[in-house]
Amino acid sequence: MTPYRAGIVGTGGIAGMGILGMHEEDELGQQKVEASHAGGYDATDGIELVAVADVDEEKLRRFGDVWGIPQERQYVGHEAMLASEDLDVVSVCTPSFLHHDHVVDAARSAADPAVVWCEKPIAAAVADAEEMVAACEETDTALLVNHSFRFTEKLQRLRELVQEEGILGEVHSVTTQFRMELLRNSTHLLDTLVYLLDARADQVSGYITGENEAIDSLGADREVDDAGGGGFVVMDDGTFVTVDCTVPRADSSMLLNFVGSEGKLYVNNDDGEWRYWRLEDGDHVEAPLPGIDGSWTWEDDYQRAFANAARHVEELLDGTATNRSTGREATRSLEIIVGFYLSHYTGGQVDVPLERPLRDVEITSW
């Protein structure tokens, strides 16, 4: 069978060249990184990466050379690639404030992809995310957002336990913590929250620190709005959630602590510890999580997430799967983040869904 054809817009770290703060500095932009969009395609037999686009010609040539893209298919600007190529899937790996234009352009382009695989967070503004979803629905394009934890088997099984098997009963509250910054990092935490709860924010109250570790500690060369922060969220199912994303990278753990009517769940990804207690006659009794062998780890589960996501892209193209990470679901985490900013700067609580002027508020990140 002829492989499906993929193109990538943006040649930064998540596209395939290494991520600031996750890989050795002397490796960034110099060699293949498998935990990436290009790496995901490379791990599948059914998809071939055939084209790439970027406005930075030096980065474009380096990426093309490293990943073996012919020079005639290394395009300066995404418009040129979308006008010249017939593509089954387009990856959007540009900074989040550019996602809207690149996703909408891809969905409506002559390239006519059936899937757009967009890097997280979905967008910089809720209105942008909604327009991306609408454009993809109008063109019958599957918008798959790369909240990569959704593509790990352990988290998928944990969702089944919480949603289908009801190991927690009615969830009353969740305490969460992760490293700054909100868009760059903590969108993973918040998407995991809404994924496991299958819920949407109803009220948000937030605090923004103004600190950005990527600028202050990692040497990023560009000022953005993205910063540490947190607050509380009341979900539409009544769950009360506290969010602390003010912690520096070296000190942080990505953790979620659930308290329900029938049990408790402690999920700590950074330290590799998942624990569950079922409630029996008023006492919490620790028990294994059925169908989950060990805890989630960055080294094992995260490294496989991109290959899993690319295989899911292939399943969507084959018509054998339902989208596991839709644009509508990805908008739920963005609503919370934008709500934190709005609450901090207005001094009040914010209701979700956001009113029209608030949906236009843009929070810039990478």
C-alpha cells in the first residue's frame, strides 16, 4: 500500500529538532529527536514525511537535511507547500499564536489534508480555537491536537477506570500541580484533568506570577505573555479543582490528587508514582489499578506518545478510529488558562463559556 503523505509547517523543536529544557543544548536544532512529529511519522509504516515549510530558511534547510526531505520539497512559507503538495496530513508545529492561521489555511488549502495534527496548546485565544474547529468541520478535516498524554496507554486505561468503571464514584475535588508556564507546559496538566473528568470549566478564578522560566532560566530569546500561575476552577460537573503552576522546573512534579465518593487517586508523573485507594466502610484501602502495570513515566510512556499519535493519525486516515484529542476538547484547557489571566487582571471570577470580547483575548507563547 502507498504510504499516506505528510507535511510539517514549522521546523522548531517539537517538529523534530529538540525542545528547550528537555534535550541537551548542543543537540538542539542539530539532529533528529524521535519524540516529535517527524519522529512519530518515522515510526509508522503507513505515513511518509514528504514536505516541510518554514519562514526561516536556515532552520528549514537544516531540518530538511536532517530528516531527508528533498530540497525541492523544503518550502519557504506554508502557503507554498499547501499550494504545491497533495497531502493526507499536515502537522502544525509553529508557535501557538500562529496555530489559527496555519490550521485554517491547511484545512482550506489545495493540499486538502484529511487530518491536521496541531501542536498544543490549540491556540493563543479561545476565539481562534473556535474558528479552527469550525474551519475543520466545514472542510471535513479531522483536527487532532497533540496533548500527548492522551496517546499513552496508561492514561487511556485510567480514563476508562474513572469514566466507565467508576473507581472514584462521584469526584468531589482535585488538587493539581505542575511547572510554569501555563500555556507552554501546564496545558498538558489541564488537558489531563478535563480528559479524566470528561468535564468543562464553569467558573475560574486565577493568579498570574508574571514569571517565565523559559526566559529567566532556560535562555529563551523571545518575550511572551506566557507565565506561571494558577487558581481554582469549578467544573460543570461540580468538581472543585485547585491548580498550582507556579513551580520552577527543577522543583516540580506533575501531579493530580482526586477525591471521590468511592475512592482516592494520586497521579504523579514526574516521580513515577500512581496510587489508588478504594473507600470501604469509611476507610480508604489501597488497591492496584486494574489493567495498569506500574506508573506513568517520561522515559517510557512520553517517548512512545508521538509514535502512538502518528499511528492514531493513520487510523483516522483509514477511517478505523474516532478522534482521541479533538479541537473542541483541546479548547477546554485553553478556556481555563485564559480564564486565569482574565481573572487576575480584572480581580474577579470568570464564567465559562467566555463572553465574545473575552474569547478574543490572546496569550502569546512559543
